Amino acid sequence: MMSKRVGIREVAAAAGVSVTTVSHSLSGGGQLSDATRKRVRSVAEGLNYTPNRLASGLRSKRSQIIGFVSDEISTTPYAGRVLLGAQEAAAENDQVLMIVNTNSNDRLENRGIDALLQHSVDGIIYARMYHQAVQLPEALAGVPTVLLDAYTDRPDLSSVVPDEEGAARTAMAHLLAAGHRRIGYLGNVDDIPATHGRLAGYRAALAEHGIAFEESLVTVSEPMTAPGRAAASRMLAQTDRPTALFCFNDRIAMGAYQAAQLAGLAIPQDLSIVSIDNFEVLADALLPGLTSIALPHYEMGRWAVERLAAELAGDSDAAPQQIRMPCPLVLRQSVGPPPR
């Protein structure tokens, strides 16, 4: 025999509180103490209570579904962290994430957005594989939207991107603190915000320490291992070679490791290396482990959903925000003092 479904009134009676208190405890609304919320949620879990989404949606005119539209983010090595942050934040708000991956195809993107809107999503997270400027599709006009790893010049849209210049400053600060003064930069040839921001951070860190910028210590390549190896080999062949390299990303850094090996240089005894990405499959596998700046994928995914929820709820701090998120240093073994 099928057991009777537990409703909100049963939870209220078991917890000794009002139905309104149960509703606020489970939705995060109202002004309740943490102890009350925790107790009500514990009682609800003990009774296997699940909210009636259809009924609550009709009352609030919300579907509790968030659309997540991306170009290639769902197929990149970093997708797991972005989606985990977004999904965990959505779950805490009793929301469901509905994901559409477009493979950078405008037709597929428009079809995906249409499908999401037909499901009456409350809002959209519009995401990109890497930090870039975007134009919002016309189909999203009037739809609550937050940009993830993307930005526009529209002040009415919230967005979150990595602090590219800050990431470079952090990488350089670590090398400078180790005593390096002759630091090469292996940059990216692509015309994207990360390219310009990371070079700006490199130059700013040198200036802060009174070190003159030298064109000969900067080179660019495609952001992959083989081009990075060639670029690093050219730099290490200089008579007055750098004692450390700051690399645009971990793939270029792997190329720099190979160039160092070919030149008979040991890391970090003869050459220190720091990078940006913290692509753990690569950074942990290199010997020695690669010290790298982590891009805040999980944090950006979480922030985007939380910001959208705040804007949907009309919170007092719900004015659009454009955030540059800090990027932490992940220490491994690729940095040491300059060789004597």
C-alpha cells in the first residue's frame, strides 16, 4: 500500500512551529535563527518531506529552474568545477540547473535558449569557456541573466570573471619573494582579456619592485605545449638567460619544462617556473609539481547562481555587480631561489 505523502503541515506539527516558519526555514526566507532553520530542516529530512514544486511554483510564479547556457564549458577540463559550484548553490536554494551546451553554434544556442524559456526557467546563467566579451542573444532580452566568465559593457547585467592582472601579480610576487629578478614571461598570442591582463600584471609587478621591463624577456606563442617549448627554448638560449619563467598557462609551462630538460637545466635548482590555470591533471603530474595560480571555476559558478537568486528575490543588495574574482596560488615544487 502506498504511504501517504508527508506535507508541510505534518512537518510543522512535528517541529512544533507554524507552517510559515517551515516554509521560510526550507526556502531560506524570513528572519529566523540558524537554530530554528536547522531544527526544522532536520525534522523535514526525518519525515522524508519533499516540497510540492508545482504548488510552490504556482504560488511564487517561479519554476525553481535555472537555465545554464554555455559554449564549450561543459566539454572542457574545467567544466566540473564550474558546474559543481553552480549546482551546489542551486540546490541550496531548492533550484534545479538545466544545462544547454551549444558548441559555439548560434543556431544550437538559439534552439537551446528557446527550449529553456519553454520550461519557464526563472533566469539564465550565460557562460563561456574562457574569459571573453560577449553580446547577449536577443532571445534573452528581458530575461534575468548573469554572465559567467564573460562580460559586456551593459551596467545592468551582473558578471563574474577571473582577475587576470591580479593572478599575474600573485605569480610574480611568488617568484620575486624567492629572490628572482630576471624573470621571463611566456605569453599567449591570442587577442583575449587574459592575454592583456596577465601581461599587464607581469609589467606592474616588475615596476613595483623597481625592475626595468625588458622586451627580450617576453615572448608569445599559441597556448599549447609544443609552441611553449619552442618559445621557452629561444628564451633559455639567451646569454643572460632568465632564472625564472612565468607562463601564461599550464600547457605552456609543460613546454617550458621540456625546454629546460633539453637545455640540461634542473627545476627548480637552475630554473623556477610558475603558471596560471592549476589544471591539476597536468600540474600534479609534472616532476617536480608545477606551482600554479588557480582560476576560480567553482567559486565563479557558485557566485553566478547566488547572484541570480539574489536578483530574482529582489534583495537589498541585488543591484547588478561586475566582479573580478581573486585567483589563489597553489604551491608545489617548481620554485626555488635563483642559482648562484
